[in-house]
Amino acid sequence: MPDSFEIVEGPATDQVLVLRVSGRLDSTTAPQLAERCAAAAESGRRLLLNLESVSFIASSGVGALLATAERYREAGSSLHLVALSPSVESVIRLLNLDAFLNVHATEAGALGESKAA
């Protein structure tokens, strides 16, 4: 997995936006992710964050994910974490955050649930 941080917009609909994140999600890059997600929240669409290519996640990255999930909840929308990399999945499960965050194995699964919501 690459260590250079990047956010690439994936397929979008009127109701759902997909952002694919790669590299290290740490104190340097977490603010970039939070800013991009905040801008996406203004569209009113649900957000799917594909984290398959995240090579490392620090506590600041976890904080950015939690803050983003809360922002979307308060706006009446939702954040879905998709295709967690092994490093992200281990942290999410260790902290028991999968009980609070919408986690999906695939984009297709999350998109299907989002369409039904």
C-alpha cells in the first residue's frame, strides 16, 4: 500500500459520494481528510469512505473519522466506511468503533444499503 496520502473521488450519484483514501492517515493528513469530508457534507449526500488503501491510521485519523461521522449524523445524513484495510480494521475493532460507525466490506454493499435508506 502506498504511503503518500491521496483522496480520489469515486462514482457519485445525487444521493451518494464515494471518496477513496490511500496512504497514511495521521496528524498531518487527518485535517485534509476532515476538510474534504466537511466540504462533501455541504452537498447533503451520504458519504462512502473507501479505506482499502490506507496503510496506517493514527489516533488523529480515528478522531477525524469520528468527527466526520458526527457531522453527518447532525446533518441528517450518514458516513459509511468501506473496504477497511487490515491496519484500519484492526484499530476500529480494537477500539470497538464498529459498534458506532457504519462499516461495510464493499462499496457495492454500502451503495445498496444507502439506496435503501
